[in-house]
Amino acid sequence: MLLEKVEIPFNSDDHIFEWKVDGVRCIMHYSQGNVRLQSKTGRECTAAFPELHNPLLNAKEAILDGEITVLTNGKPDFEGVMSRYLARPGRTSSLVEKRPAFYVVWDILWHDNQNLTGLPLLERKEILAGALEDSEHITKIDWIDGRGQLLWEAVTGNDLEGMVAKKKNSRYEHRRSSNWVKIKDYKEIVVNVLGYKPKDGYVLVGTDDRVQGHALGINKTERAALWEILSRYGKEDGLTIWLPKGIRGRVKFTTWTPAGNMRDCYWARFEV
């Protein structure tokens, strides 16, 4: 079940609210003590995360939905979890020690011969609470009833990616649905416009002379202005057109990565 996007946080007696985990969306299939992990794209990733192979489940069979993440300085690290997700098999054992993974579970779709997807969300949450015991690497997500603004304050105060709102009576749908929505915590800053990648549509930006963000979402008017600037001042180098110092713009993004780069970077406008 995928989420639609809304821009503004809200309170609602019809919703529960969860913090948005930055990582790899993953379904866990559990049967008779055996685990299979499958990402949102359908990729088999069981071998990449051996520390998740022993959930404390009160079930012979279960299917769980959640997010795999890696923590750096106590916060989800997308680059860290991708280094685990894409690692060569021979590196897995060493990465388990250096970058341990955690599975944050928010839903249960199947439990001992019972398909739960047609049940309301709060009933599934109750079944999940009885079926899964939290352990070192696998935990149920915390959630709050109705008070989205309160959770939003915690999300922004801890520089997290955002939060998710889910209707209490929502069934689990195998598609994108307005019953589940995400609100991302975007920050807007002034940056140097360093260049452009025409093939990908990225505007290359940074707070100094280093590329820290690949901004998407430039509109038709701004793109016309960009092409005029590129035609006057741009210098082609392979697939990139570089620009000289002094051109400024604004972008919005969710979080800084540990390497000092911008996650989910989008173009806002030129800074005159």
C-alpha cells in the first residue's frame, strides 16, 4: 500500500500518525521459523539482512509490512541502509557489525491462515501488537492517535524526514491510496547553482563550490531562465554543463545525509 502526498500537517480524530522512517520499504514473509524479505520493487533482499531473520513472532505464518533502516547518530541513514541493501554477498557479514539494520514494522497482512488486509487498520494494529514482540533489531512503530500536529513538532524538532497519517478504518490496498498520506519536512535554503545535467533534468546545487544536491522539479518558466543562463555562461563537460560562481537559487529538501548532501532535493526558484 503506497502513500499519497499532502503538504500541511493536521490533526484528525479519524487518523493515527506515525513518524516517517527513511529506509527501504520491505515486506517480511514468515513461515515456520523461516524469513523471506522482499523490497517494494520486488527485489529479494533476505541475504542482505541476516540480523532480521529471527523475529519474535507468535505465529506459524505471518506477513509484515515495514521499513528497514540503518541508524547513524541515532537517526535513519538512507545512504547507510542502501550500502547494506546493495552490498555484494561477501561484504554482508562485515557490514552487519559496522552498520546494523533495524526493521520498523507498522502493519500485519497475514496471520496463521487469516488474510487481514480486509480488516480496519486499528484491528490489524491490535493483532500486530499480540503477534510481534519487540527485539533488538525488529520493533513495532510508535504511533499517536489524532494529534498529528504534536507528532509534527517532534518530527521537525528531531530533523526527521516527515510523518505519515493513516485512516483508522483503512483496509490494506495494494495500490496508492489517499487513506494513507505522507507529509515531508522540507527545509528551504539559498544555494549556489553550479550546473545542470540535461539528460536527467538535475540542477546541481550546493552551499559552497561542492555539489550537495541534485534538484528536480524545475518548472517551465524557471527552466527557460536556466537555459538562458546556460547558453550565456555554461561550459559543457561530458554530460554536465557547469556554471561559474555567483548564480544563486533556492531549493527545498528533507534531510542532510551524514556525507553532507541533500535528500529529496527540489528546485524552488532563482534568487535575484
